[in-house]
Amino acid sequence: MSPISQSQFIPLGEILCLAISAMNSARKPVTQEALMEHLTTCFPGVPTPSQEILRHTLNTLVRERKIYPTPDGYFIVTPQTYFITPSLIRTNSKWYHL
């Protein structure tokens, strides 16, 4: 037998949250295409997920209320956004009831 080097496993959902947070901080729009480019750039040598796996993982993160989608892209849920419901709309960083 010979030892096999192992690296630490990080779930795809956590990687996506980190990438979305970094892109939000850099004020880059987080579309699925931009997210794939970011993963390829920031994690060279690591296989990128397929579009189907990426979409499924993003949908799971939305259902778990870790991220939320907007027409401008995905964003990380924060304490300020956690209780926002579909009956609210955002304009100029303010929330209004419909």
C-alpha cells in the first residue's frame, strides 16, 4: 500500500456562497455565466460543475434562504434581507410594499 494525498473537501454550495459574496463585494453582477467564469479563474485545476449541477445547487441555496435572485443577479442573504417577502420591491436601496 502507498499513501494517497487528500485535500480538504468543501461542498459546492459553500464555494458558491463564497464566490457570490466576493463578486457582490466587487460589485460584479452574479449571473450563472459570470459565476462559472469566476470559479474557473479562482479555482484553477478544480473541475467546474456542469450548468445543470450549478443551476440545481443555486436553486437549493435559494430554497435554504442563503442567497436570493434578482434581475441583477444573485446576492447573499443578510439579516437585512432575510425577512423580505415577495410583496416588497427594492428601489434605490429602499424597500416598499406593493
